[in-house]
Amino acid sequence: MSYSGDMYTSSSYRKIFGDAPRRVPVGSSPSRVTVSYRSGPQQQHRTYGSPSPMITSSSYRTKLASSRGGGFQSMPDTVDLTQTTAITNELKIIRTNEKEQLQGLNDRFVTFIEKVHNLEQHNKVLEAEVALLRQRHNEPSRLHDLYEQEIREMRARVEELTHEKSQMHLDCVQMNEALERVREKLDEETRLRKEAENSLKGYRKDVDDATLSRLELEKKVESLLDEIAFLRKVHEEELQELQSSLQAAQVSVEMDVSKPDLAVALKDIRAQYESLSARNQQQAEEWYHSKFTTVTEAAARNNDALKQTKDELFEYRRQLQARTLEIEAMRAHNEALERQLAEMEGHHNNEIGELQDTIQQLESALRSTKGEMSRHLREYQDLLNVKMALDIEIAAYRKLLEGEECRLSTVGGGMLQSAYSYPSSRTYALSTYRKVEAKPETEEEEEQEEEEEEKEEEEGEEEEEGGEEEEEEEEQEDEKEKEKVDEKKEKEEKKSPKEQKENEKEKEKEKEKEKEKEKEKEKKSDSKSEKGDNNKGEKAAEVKSK
């Protein structure tokens, strides 16, 4: 069951159940009581009691007019006991019916009270929710701090990754430099190897030249030996010819002078040639051996250098392959880090978007809860107004019932004595006539009170609408400020660390200003609610006093 402000106003109970009982006309025979309620332009008559001869307000007025014009008719002097028993039975029936009706009204009143209690409990729950929402609205800094902390962590992670990326870049540069150095060293070694090979080729050429010169010298030695042998042979032949000529002539010439010794001269010449050839052969052999040893030593040295260069070349190739593998691994790792960084940035941007969506959802939920709170406050105020009207009507019912019980008790005893006390009936008729005449004034006052209450309710609704408009304007201003803050954040992410620190300080100052503004808004809303409560309390007090 919904209790909206349009359905339940101060006059809603009167529209549904009618006004308070206007008049209770009583005739000379109290067997039937008619209570008229006003609801709208028509009047509804509710009759309580047994279907005995009915006395309405119009019939009572005609009787009063006739009694005014012609006076009261004389009562019979005797009283019939059957009539008195019938009257007492009717009075008992009336009492039982009135008790049942009173019980029904009490049950309805209990249901209304239970509804009011339930609404009060629901209102307390809503107030607690509103307090929680206010606390959440008053403490957005916690979520903001959490988001800021997470953002700082992500920024620190991004800085670490950028630092690692720069370190990897430096390592890659160093590796490239080392690779360039290795390549230069490799080129130098290849150049030295080529020079060694060229020198080795030169040495081989020298060896070949030495071998050729040795062969030529050997040929020269052989030719000289052949020539020496030929000269010896010629010399021997000449000696033999000379000896034969000497033997053939058998001439002995004796001279004083000493004759030359040819054999000794030949021996000297032979010895000179032999020593010369031996010396030349020895020099040639020594030069050949020295050249051969130098060439062999140079070849050994070149072989060692070649082997060393081959080993170094193999080592350089192995290092080059290892460096290339490391460079490829570093490149793959760098690409993986870049992909991870891009994924983290995308994830971070998605989380920021989700957080902004949740913030917008919370803000929309807060606005809706504020609207519901204001609506429930209006409904609660309307229910309070209805409750006050019901309390007033219940008090009026109680007074009427008490007066009716007193009247019935007095009428029950007075009907037995009606034959003996004519003046009492006359005074009772006069008192009821005065009550009937006094009722229209109270009705006019009630109508005036209803009009005043409706005017006050309209004023309260206008104030609430104005407050809602102010809240909407404040929410729009808050949204604009949040958009400005988001733009500032995007600009700050592109700035340097120093500028980011300065911006963080400015953010803290802006947060403090926003907190002060929120406190002022809460104070204004509390003052408005207090003013509304005071106005409603004053209106309720005025209604009670009326």
C-alpha cells in the first residue's frame, strides 16, 4: 500500500470516511440514532439501532418548530410497562450495536496505528540509509585515496618498467658497442691473418728462391768440380806428354840454375782451387742452412700465429653467436615488456573507466535515494498530518461516545420518569435544539481550518520543489567540477614529475575546498529540514489548538 503525498493530505480521511459527526438528533423515542457524515457535495446518513420509527434532523427540526409554535404536547399520565420494556430492549440493542461499532472503530484505529508504526520504522530505516549515504557522500576521500594509491602504484610500476626499458635499451646499446668492437677486432685479426698469409707467401717465395739459388750453386759447384777434374786431367796429360817427350829425347840438360818444380806449382794451384771450392761450398751450405732455418722458424711462427688466429676467430665467432642470441632474447624480452606495458595501460584505462562508471552509478543512486528520501519525508509528513487529524477525530468520537453514553444513561432513567417529569424533557429538547443550532458554526470553522491546512501544504510542497531544484543545480555544479577534475588529471598525466607534485598539492587544496563546500551544503540542508520540521510542528500545534 503506497502512501503518496497526493492521496493522503489532511482532508484525505474526510474524503474517505467523511467528517466528524455533525449532529446527533434525539427525539422523544430514542429507539434509532442517525449520524450524518459529510463527504463531498453529498451527505451520507448512517443509522445505528433497530428499525424502529426513525427520527432524522429534518423531522426533529419540524417537531422543534411545531413545539416552538404550539408548545409541547401533554404527556399521558400513565405509563405502559410493555412500552418501557420495549424501550429498554431497544436501548440494549443500541448499546450493543454502538459497542460493536466502537470495537470496529477501535480495530480500524489499531490498524491505522500499526500502519503508522510500520511507516515510522520504515522511515527510521530510510533515515539510517540516508545517514549511511551521507556518510559515504561525506567520505568520498577514502575511495579517492584508494584509487589514488592504486594509481600511484600503477604509476610506480610504469616508472619501473620505463626504467627497466631504459636499462634494457642501455644494455642493448652496450651490446651493440661490444659487438662493434668485436667486429672491429675480428676485422683486425682477419687483416693480420691476411698479412701473415701474405708474409708466409713471401717467405715461401724466398724459400723457393733460396732453393733455386742452392740448386744453381750446386750446379756451379758441380761444374767447377768437373772443370777442376778436366784441368787435372789436361794437366796430367800435359805432364805425361812432357815426360814422354823428355824420355823420347833423352836429353839431359844440365844447367846451373835451379829448374822450376811444376809439380809443386800444380799442387799449389790444385790446393788453392780445392780450398776455394771448399770455401764456396761451405759458404753455400751455411747460407742454405741459415736460410732454411730462418724460413722454417718463420713458418713455425706463422703456423703458431695462424693457429692462434684461427682459435681466436673461432672464439670470436662463438662470442658473436652468443651475443646475437642475447640480443635476440633482449629484443624479445623488450617486446614482451612493451606488450605488457601496453596491456597494463589498457587495463588501467579500463579500470579507470569502470571506476568512473561506478562513481556515476553511485552518484545517480545517491540522487535517487535523495529523491526517495524527500518523497518519504513528504509521505511521512502527510501521514503525520493524517495521524493528527485521526487523533483529533478519535478524540471527537470519544467525546461524542462519552456524551452519548451519558445521554443514554440519563435518557434510560428519564424515560421511566418521563410521565412524571415533563420539565426535564422540555429542558433536554431545548439543549438538543441549542446543540443543533451551534453545529453549523463549528462546521464553518472546520472548513476554514481545512482551507488553511491545504494552503500550508501547498506552501510546503512549493518549498520542497524549490529545495529539489536547488539540489539539482548543486548536482549539476558537482558534475561540472568533476569533469574539470578529470580534464586536469589527463593533463597532469602528460606533465613532468615536478609539475605532477605541484598538481597533487593543488588537488589536496581543492579537496579541502570541496569538503568545506559539502559541509556548507549539509548545514544548509539540515537547516532547511529543521525549518521544515519547525514549520510542520507549528502547523500541527496550530491544528491541535484549533
